Amino acid sequence: MMDRPTPPYHLPVLAAEVAALLPVGSRGVVVDATFGGGGHTRTLLAAHPQIRVIGIDRDPDAAGQAAALGGRVTFLAGNFRRLEELLRGVGADEIAAVFFDLGVSSHQLDVGNRGLSYHRGGPLDMRLGEDSALTADEVVNGWDEADLARIIRRYGEDPSAARIAAAIVRARPLHDSADLAGVVAAAVPARVRRRAHPARRTFQAIRIAVNDELGALAEGLEAALRVLSPGGRVAVISYHSLEDRTVKRRLAAGAAGCVCPPDLPVCGCGRVAELRLLTRRPLVPGAEEVAANPRARSARLRAAEKVRP
Ligand SMILES: C[S@@+](CC[C@H](N)C(=O)[O-])C[C@H]1O[C@@H](n2cnc3c(N)ncnc32)[C@H](O)[C@@H]1O
């Protein structure tokens, strides 16, 4: 029997666009806060020969990918919400950029052993790293029906959230991702079943809750803005509207200067912009990239430059 080819760890999304956000001739350290398979790091290193990269990932599997990229890359295992603490240990002074590519890698979905995929069986874990206090099993089997419905509605943006939550509670105990996917598929109306996989949104919702992904993003983004050197750049690719809204609002708030009425002769509010927006509208992948990599379809890239210490 022929061996099946190993799927790539992850295909980076908007990689050329990310590399183009750094000025030509950039030096210093670029923090790739979501290292994954290192696809963006590889593009950044090739486009900017004078930078070095500190790669961070909460998933220890990413460490093996970093080792292959040579001496310009240092890998740190941990959650980017603790960015400052992680960087303190490696003495990085001049931070030219911090980059986030949120969510999960193809590898994490493909391996199946963490229950992240609705296409295959696996234990209902869904932790991206062991720093997470919660598992999907605890959410699925322990949470109130109302709390389950709330996260499926909010993080999954699924209009069938109440029906799905009720079906999960009736089917307990559930310990395998394939069983959970089956319960969700049976709970949604038939017309929904014909579109994308009916369990996609529920799996996304539980994963976001288990890993506190929105809390980590808010804290990680603040930390990134603190550690950046003046003139340094922050860039974020998000795949979920709540993530994108968090990024958009934080960057817009940082780029807002004086808010005094225009007829006031001198500024009384004292507000000065800390950021300059590099993307007024988010950059999104073109049709060609989406055709080659369907996981790119919901990506939105936003970036800003830090203009004040
Ligand atoms: C979309 S993948 C990144 C893929 C990478 N850009 C590449 O080209 O291979 C997202 C990665 O971020 C990691 N991650 C998600 N949340 C994190 C967090 N709070 N702290 C550190 N890593 C995180 C995941 O484990 C995953 O490996």
C-alpha cells in the first residue's frame, strides 16, 4: 500500500502582505507571537535579512518547527498574553514588530488527538497548550445548558445555538469529538446541514472558550504595544469577527489624537496618538489565495506603527 503524503504543517495566510508591512532594511527583533509551523517567520526572514525572530507558541509541537529554521530564530513556549515575561528571559531590546496570526494551525486540526476537528474522533480536550485550565470535556459535560448556548451563539455565531446546547445536554456524557460532531449535526435544521459542516461553529465556540482566546488577544495586544520600540509595528491576522473587532477598536483608539471640538483654540484634552494606522481597512486574501488555501477565506489583517514611546 502507498503511504499518504504528510500534509504541510500549515500554509501561511497573507504572508507577502505581512512581510511588506516592515520597512525595507528593518533590523532588530520581530516577535512572531503565534509561531505555528513558522510559515510567516520563514517569509519574514527571507524578506528582511537583518532581523531575527523570536517565535512564541503555546503549543509545544511548534518548537520542532522552529528548530529547522536556523540560528536567526529563538523559540519560546508559552502564551502570548505573558509576552513581556517571556521576552524578559531572552534579553530582546529593539523590538521592530510583533505579529499575531490567531486561531489554530492546520496541524492542530489534522492531528485529531486533541479533539479540535469535527472530521475525526479524538478526546474532547481542545487545549492549544497545557496552560489552559479548562478542557472541552468539562465544557461539554459540565456547563449549564444556558452557558453552552451563550458561547455557541457568541463565539460560534450559530443561530441554532439553543437547539444545539439542548441536544448536547441530552446526549451527555460525550467524550469524543466525532460523537459531539454527530450530536450537533443531528440538532441543526436540515437546510443548514447542506452547507458547511454543521458542527464547525460549535467546535470553534468551545475552542475559543477553552483557550480564553479573546482574553488572551486583548492582553497580548496590550503587551505588544508596550514592548514595541518607537517606530515598531504590530500586525494581527484574525479569522473571527469578535477578534477583528477587538483589534480594530484597540488600534483605532491608539491612533486617535486630540478629541477637543475643532473650534477650541488650544487643546484641552491632552490626548496624543500613540499609533499610526497602516491599514485603514483590513487587508484580505485575494480569490487566488482563497482557492489555494480555503482556510484563508475569513482572514483580515490589520496593522499599526507605534509613534510614541
Ligand atoms: C494560525 S496558527 C499560526 C500559523 C503560523 N503563522 C504559520 O505560518 O505556520 C496559530 C498558532 O497560534 C498559537 N496560539 C494561539 N493562541 C495562542 C496564545 N494565546 N499564545 C501563544 N500561541 C497561541 C496556536 O497554537 C497556533 O500554533
